[in-house]
Amino acid sequence: MWWSTGKLEFTLNRTRPEGMKGPMRLWLAGDWWNLRFQLTVRPDARAVAIQKKGAELCDEIYRQSAAGQRQRTREIIAYFKASEDKAFQAFKAKFIPKRRKSGRPAKVRTADPAQGAQA
């Protein structure tokens, strides 16, 4: 079932409950619905891409400006002050677990004199 009002278009469908597995007959008798909506007049994809690129260009121009460089410098200084602050690091350690090294553990190799030197 679908309908539209003003700038929105609605769709209402029966749906499978989240996590439910098995044939449709098991969940069809239930009262599970999905309501979706979208704009009836969608913006042109090319116009949206141009707006996005324009916003990215404005952001990059700001980052390269004197004000953007000053802001970045302030952020870096604040980061290093926080990393050297013992009280903040102790507080942070209560909530954020220690970082573990990712990947598999290294294999321990032992020299076997019976094999000799092989390349």
C-alpha cells in the first residue's frame, strides 16, 4: 500500500520480524509492518554531487587558510596536553579498555639441529 501527501511518499508493507527465520507462513499471520517514506520530488543526483564537491572545496579552502591552520594547531596542542595529563588518562582508562595488538600471535620458532640450515 502506498500514498503521498505533499512532498512525501509513504509505503506500508508487511515484513518479516527482525531475527525471524523460516517460511513466510510462520510470520505472515503476525502483525509486523514496515513504514517507509521518501521525497516525491527528489533532487537531481548531479546537482547533489556538485553541492557536495562545493562543500568539500569550501572546507579545504578553510583548512588551508590562516584561520584553519590556527584551529588545527590548537587541536594538536590540546591533543598532546590531554595525552600528557595523568589525571585524564587515569579517568579515560576506567572507560576505555587498553588497546590490544591486532593480528595473530607470533609463532615461536625453535632451532632444530636435525633439519640443518635451509633457505
